Amino acid sequence: MNTFEKIYKVVSQIPKGKVSTYKKVAEKVGIKNARIVGFALHANKYPINVPCHRVVSVKGELTGYAFGGVKKKKEILKKEGVTFLINKVNLKLHFYRFPN
């Protein structure tokens, strides 16, 4: 399994109503550079199975989304029940902790 496939497997575990960060996904996969997670998600061909919209910055900010931009990303997250504090995801309520 290559690095992108590992990232997709981890991201596919994030349930509706929850988010994780590029940094946490990178840590879970065992890579040091969280930007690689962003590269993988930008190349994601299966957004239904790999919900890349559920990955946000370490501060809860929305970053690029290849399937309609940041506005679309926010719209999808809101439909899933994610709440925001100004323009950031409320990480206290919605941060997903991966099982060990």
C-alpha cells in the first residue's frame, strides 16, 4: 500500500459530524509532512468513500477543496452537523480522535 492509499484509508475512518487535521492524519499514517496529506486529498478520485472535506487545518480553518472550493466544503460540513466558530470548525466539539 502506497502513502496516498494509507492516507485514504485513514481519512475514510472519519465519521460524519467529525473532522481531523492534516497533521493528525499525517501522524496516523506515519509521515512527518502534513502537506503530503493535502497532495493526496487533492488527487482523491473517490470523495464519497474518502471524505476529504473532513480534513481541516490544525486551527480548524478550511483549506482548499478540489470538489467545489472552500464554500462547498463548509456547506457539506454544515449538512453533516459540524458547527463553526466564526470561520473555523469548532474543534472542541467535532475533532475526531483516531483509535490506536
